[in-house]
Amino acid sequence: MDKIQERIGYAFQDIRLLETALTHPSYAGDHHVESYQRLEFLGDAVLELCVSEALYRAHASLSEGVLTRMRAELVCEDALSEAAKRLGLDKGLRLSVGEERSGGRNKKSILCDVMESVIGAVHLDGGREAANRLIYLAIGERIKNGSGKTDHLDAKSKLQAVLQAKGDMPEYEMVSMSGPPHKPVFVYRVKVKGEVVGEGEGGSKQIAQTLAAKDALLKLSK
């Protein structure tokens, strides 16, 4: 417990919270104690709020949908399980004999859960600021680096982000629809201040708009 508190940079007033946060349901069932599941529920909400606020402040021009996708990438299972391992939470996990033998200490799903449960425990013991410090210790580098990238956004979102930064907005206009009902072909163009900046053709409205946005991004980059 002492080593884990040192690694996470927080000393618990109620050490029982940390013990519970490290107790897998398999161990809890065998020993008739509380598992980390309720703390995981709380930690998940605290983590989501912290990352949501960081993204909201950093990207004033991005839409809700874009911010939601960015948040999902920042708090994914890979990120949280890696953080749990780096902070040594796997060493303190309390598992049943069966779960231990099946490699539970290295399962990403369990490590992700325990990272969230420890965040929940810190929040209960020390408040939101203490929990936020732990979150930044765990995934702060991803928040700093990942939240500034738009590589993972689709073409329409990228175009919107680029234009909103300049005070403009894209407008999509259907040019034509042809072909049989089972295999239609849509042509869309995208305009900025009434000027056509891109055009795309595809088997659905979404595909045609996305290709129009890609065309616009290519032209704007030049």
C-alpha cells in the first residue's frame, strides 16, 4: 500500500478505500469483502468529467461529436491499463487464486477497471483536485499530445475545425442524384462563403460529403 501511494502521489486518510479499490470481484467473493466495482463506477465518471473539461477548454471551435470521439480515444482501455501498470497498481491487486492463475494481473480489462476504481477512491478521500492530479499523472501526456491532434477526425470534422478557426463554416449542397434506387450515386459540393471549394461523388450522401470535404482540404492545403 505504501509503495502504491508513493507511485500515485497521494497518501490516503482512509487506507481502506485504497484496499477496496484494489480488490477484484473474485477475491471479494471468496473473502466476503467489497470489490472495486462501485469505486470503478465513480472513478469512470470523475475521469470523464476531467478529460471532458480539458478538451472543452482546449478546443473551443470543435463540435460535441468531435470532442466525444477525442475523449473516447484518451480514456480507452489501452491507455488506462498501461497507466495502471506504470503506476504499479497491478502489484497491489487482490485476486482470487483462480483469477491469479488465469493471468488476471495482466488483463487489460482488469487493469483498466482498477485504474478507474483508484481514481474514484482518491476522489472520495481527497476531493476532485486530488483525483484530477492522479488523472494527469496517469494520462496527462496523452491529454496534452492527443487533445491537440486532429489526425483521427474524419474529413468533414477536420474541414469544420480548420474553417471554424478562421470564423467560417462549410456548407454542403447536393448537386445531383442518379442511378437505380438500389445503387444510387450522389454528388455533393462544399462551399465556403458561397464559393465552391470541393466536390465529391459516392454511393451515399455521407460518403459524397466526406469526399467533398477531402477535396476541399486538399485544395485549401495548397
